[in-house]
Amino acid sequence: MADWDRTGTGNASHNATQYAAELTRQIAIKNAAGSQSAVKAADVAFARSMLQSCRQNNIQPGVYVQMLVELGFGGA
């Protein structure tokens, strides 16, 4: 098992999506140069990617819905 494949979902497709989305989020935040709006945009893109993956892979998406609510995007 790869180090990143430890999410506990048991779904390789979802785990791979999570790895890619988190890597993309971290790179975007690193390149944000202190821009709070860029960091928020990276977080929103991550949450939306994960929400879509949860729906496609029949995984409970509650944590990503809540993340979007807290970011001001109403869970969608």
C-alpha cells in the first residue's frame, strides 16, 4: 500500500482522487503568496473535487459538504 493510500475508505479510485486533489491544493496554497482568496479558492476546489468523488464512489460526503458550508458555499 502506498503511503497516501491510508484514508480508510477501501476505495482505490476515491483514494487516488483524494491524493491528487490534496497535492493540487497544497501546490496552490504554496503559490498563493499570502493571498487569502487564493487559499480559499484552493480549499473550495479541493472540497468540490472530493464531494464529486464521494458521490461517484458511493461514499458519505458529509465532511466535504460541511467544509463548503464553512467556506461560504452552502455545501455545493
